[in-house]
Amino acid sequence: MTSLVLTVIGPDKPGLVERLSHTIAQHEGNWLESGLSRLGGKFAGILVIQVPDEQVTALHKALQDLQNSGLKIIAESADDQERATDLRPFTLELVGHDKPGIVREISQALAQRHINVETLKTELVSGSMSAELLFKAEAHLLAPADFDMDELQGAIEGIASDLMVDITLND
């Protein structure tokens, strides 16, 4: 079996997931993991599938044929390396008034500490007491086992104060 990572983007319309899943199934593929969303009026996603080795070439051609429906699809071989077991998982939650630079500041602090972003979900929502837009983020992170959570907490609190957002770290 070959594992593939597919990235997909196209105009949002009913039936796109069905066409994609049908094409994968026609080539004896198995849909393993995915994250699919409507973003900016587009359908966008990333998924991991497995397909028998002898079906890979035919599947690539069938995925190219789906581009006639407006989907742009990139298929890459998955890197099946196992994740290191000595990493420490934790989450970061953020909420505050929207302004440019929030993701840049937080991601820079994480990268400086060799913390990997496993998943990041962000959204703009209307504030409950006002019509002002609030930026919300939730990140699932992996840090080296020996990293100092207190030091990170201090650094994050400084960033939160500068950006006027609330940030919570959870083990």
C-alpha cells in the first residue's frame, strides 16, 4: 500500500467530497484522515489516503480528471515516519480582538523553543457583548520533553499583553 497526502482546493459547491471519495474508492483507496473546510468561499482540505501500489498511477490520472470540475488537487507520497515518543503534547487557546500579527508572534515564540504545531484552527467570531470581531485560535502542539513550560508561559504572557489577547496553555 502507498500512503498519499492530498491537498484540495476549489469553488465550494455540493458534491465535491462525494466525487473525491468516489474516485478514491474506485481505485481501492482508503480515506484515513482529513481536514476539510469552507474558507473564503472556497472548499479546501488536506487528507491522507492509502491505495494499493498498482493503483497509484491510475489514481493520479483520475485525480487530474477531477480538475475539470474546478478542483485543484496535489498528491504527494506520505512520509510514514513515526512521531518521536519523547515529545510532550499540549494545547494553546487564544482569544482577543483581531489585529494583524497575532499568528506571527505566537508561532515565532513556539519555533524559537522547537515546538511543533500539529494542528492550528483559527476563526473570526462576533463578540458576545459587541459586534467587534474576535480572533480565536486553538493549537495542538508538540514540544521537546525537556522544555520549560513555565518559561514558555512567561514568554506567552508577554506576547498576550502586547497583543491584548488572552492565551491559555493546557497540558
